[in-house]
Amino acid sequence: VQTCALPICYFKCDEFADTGERYLEKDYGLDCDGDRYKLFTGFGLIMIGVYPIGIPCLYFILTYSNRRVLSKPEPTRTDLEKASIAHVAFLVANYEPEFWYFETIECFRKLSLTGLLIFISPGSATQGLFGLLVAMGSQRLYSGFKAFPDASDDRLAELAQWQLVFTFLAALMIKVDVTSNISSYDKIIFEYLLLAILFFAPTISFFDPV
């Protein structure tokens, strides 16, 4: 994911209000309006097509072209069929056969929480809200699909998404300073609730749902 996010970072520049100059956020030695930056802009666009967009799309093409075999339960596949999908086995090994496409969804989910977030001001309420919405969508996705063969893995994945939702929610509440107009007693309760949020998912994971 980090490799896929790096090409996107090339187009994130910081502008200094007092001078109007723009510099690459990852390297203030590179002027975003300079010739050197413009020289590699085309290369950066190509790399975005290759990595953040190209790799997930390639995953989908590879799995889609073999969907007939991949959607079969593994015990029913012939030796010839197993050999024909050996090159894409790593993309589907963790999921139920009918969810042969899930790795592509997972790639775009991760990129949404890394690459897209860099275009929103770091630490801003907008960034927290965007992350919260993505996390909520991911939680619904995991709880609805249940794409893993083992029920415990489905449950763990759902809890992880809930944890992400609570983390973004807590960050958003802190950023907008929801405690500015409440009593000191309520502030203490709020702080303990934030602490409880951090340990909610790990604690629930110890309980067997069956």
C-alpha cells in the first residue's frame, strides 16, 4: 500500500501563504512550480496508473478471467484446474470461492485510507470525517459479505473495522473539541470513554460468539 501511495504523494504540494510558493510536501527542496518538478510530472502520472490504479485493476483482470474455476469449492477442482489458477492463488487463498474479487476491493479500501487522505489537510476535521465514512463503509462491507472461510476470521475482520470507526470518531471529536462547553466532570468521563473505545474491539475479540 505504501508503494502505491508514494506516486500520489508527488502531487501533494504545500503552499506558503506569505510567499505564494509551493513545495512538495515530502521534500521541501523541490519547487512544485519549478522545471524539475514539471519534468517528472508525466512520470508521476504514469506511476499512478501503474501502481495505485494499475495493480488493483490487474488483480481484478487476473481473477475475473479465472472466475469460473475460482468460484468452485477447492475440493471440487480438478488437478488441471488447480494448475491453471496457481498464478493467482495468492489473491484468493484467504477468501471464500465466491468472493474471488475481494482482494481488489481490499486494495481500493486501503488506498482510500492512505493515498486519498493525503489530499485533505493533515489533522483536519475534514480528514477525520472522510476516514470515518470510509471506515463505516468498510465495516458494512465486511459484516455483510463475510468473505473469509473461517467464521472467526470474519468476526475479527468486522471488529477491526469497528475499531477503525471508533478511532476515527474519537479523532474527529477531539479535533472539533466537543469538550469545550462541558464541565470538568464530563471531560473526565469523556476521556475515559475515549480510552474505552481504543480497547473495545480487542476486548470483544476474546468472547466467542457461539
